Amino acid sequence: MGPSAERGSTVSRDRAARAFIGSFTTAGGHGVTAVAVDGETGALTVLGSSAAVANPSYLAASEDGAVLYAVGESADGTAAAFDIGGDEPRLLGEPVPVGGAGPTHLALAAGHLVTANYNSGSVTALPLRPDGGLGPATSVLAHHGSGPHLERQREPHAHQVLADPGGRWVVSVDLGTDSVRVYELAPETGELSPHTETALRPGSGPRHLAFHPGGRYAYVLNELAPTLTVCRWDAEGGRLEPLDEVPVVEDGVNVDTFPSEVVVAPDGRFVWAANRGHDSIAVLALDASGEKARLVTTVDCGGHWPRDLTLDPAGRRLYASNERSGDVTWFDIDPATGIPARAGSLEAPAASCLVFA
């Protein structure tokens, strides 16, 4: 992969943050790619890459930024840990089976790595070793159910896992069953226990969820209907309550649209969603409480098929991982309106996500 940033491609590494791009190796991607991030321009510069894991489609960094975790999205799903102290990610032990097929997402919670296994409709917990590596799976919990979409919802499809803001619960979004599940994860044993399940509109196909920084609301992005479901989050009881569903594309759009990722501004004023097919980034404004969302506009994603959308740690820029056009495009965010303006792009074949570390 050669850097093709439109500006800032010669940024010095000593003043650059770092991020990591995941990609589909079976579609020509380079696996896990380390990039320097220019703090002034947001430009990306390739440092090194590793194809040690097939299809590392989603990544997560440890809190101290020393270890990077990846799913291996394949029939015999795996998860892996990388030492990221150097320019080229280095495996910490062999990839570990997750006991599920097609893992698409992962998150750190209660001393464990948790994966969402899309094809098998299950969630897996793996313990973290003292060196940051992964131990064998301690719990694999299968989802049950289906939805009305004949092709996409014949069975469960766990698409995302994440810890709630308080770190007490593990939340899983299931596209196949039109529901969001909440689990307890025992730190000592790694056992996942079902707690609650919230049904969303049948056929909506929920894909990903993001919490409001205030912790009282969550926003579920639906893949099978281009909408965002606003929910109230009860952190004490571990319960989600749907309140409203709003569009993420304008009226009259006649292009098949499959939303993929949702992020929330650190100050809680805006929500952004990536729309595949429509190839756009939706900008939604939130009211002061976070309970009401309103579509403001959509802007071009800078490529084709934006699979992932990432906000930089400062909340000033968005990065769209455009899978089918093979690039990561970054945008400067207008602080008053929340509207992103394209600022540059980096070639990244079969890009699937970008995370900061």
C-alpha cells in the first residue's frame, strides 16, 4: 500500500498520533496497517502492516495503547492480539478460536475481549493474559430468534458488542432478531449471563449502537431500514427503551441504502452515520438532553461503500473507511453545524475500519 494522502503525507512521526486500519485480506487488503496521524491536518501516513490474520475486519485498542485486538472474520472465526510498540504490528501468540463463525466486532470489558459472531449468531468472551495476549474462550453464548426479512433475518446475526459507559454491562446488537441484548460478564470466570433483551421494530435490522456521552441515551443504527432508533438507557437496571426512529437519508432517496456505523460527538450535540449504497455521511443534530435527533443533511463519503466511521479523539475529524473504493477519507467537522468537509484521503484496499491507539 502506497500512501496517497492529498496533503500532509510527510508528517514527522514524533508529532503524530497513531491509528490502525483493518481490512479484508481476501479482497486485496493488507490486514492490519499502522498509520501516523498528523495532529494539525488529520493526514494519514502508512508506517507498516501485518497480514498475519485473515480478514481483520474490526479492531480495538487496549486502554494504554500498547496492544491491538482484531477479529478474524472467517468461517472458523478467530481473535488475535498484536504488540503495536513498533511500526509493524506483531502477533502476541497465535490467533485464538472464538467458537463462532464470521466474527464482525469486538470490545474490551471486565478483563476480557468479547466478540460478536455474525454468521453463527453468538457472543464470545476470551480472557486477557498479563502480557495482553488472549486465552481460550471462557463463554460462548448463542442468540435465538429471527426476523421478517426472508434473506437477512432467518436466524440470529450478532453484529456488535460493546461495554456500556459505566462498564457494568455488555451490550450486543443483533441484526437477525431485531433486538439488543444486555449481558453480565463475570470478571473472575469470564461467564456471560443474559440479563435483558429489547425488541426493536421488526425488519429494521439493527447493526450498531453508540451511547450519548451523558450516559442516559443510546442510538441504534439500523441496516435494513436506513434509520436511527433513539433509546433511553437505564444504566442501573441494564435496560434499553426505544423512544423514536428517525431517517438517516433524505426523503425521496431511491438508492438502496445500508447504514453501517454510528458515532456521537463528545459534547453530545451531533450524531453521524455512515450510509453504504447512498455513499454518504448523515449528520443528525441532538437536542440538549440527547433524547431528540433530527437529520440535518448528508454529505458524500469520499468513496464507495463506507463500512466504518471513526471520530478522532479530539472530536474534530471523521474518518470514513470506504471498503469498495479502497480508501480512508478524512473530514474536518464544522464545530457549529457538525457538517463534515472532505480534507484528504489515503489508499487502503478493502478498508473495513480505523481505530486510534
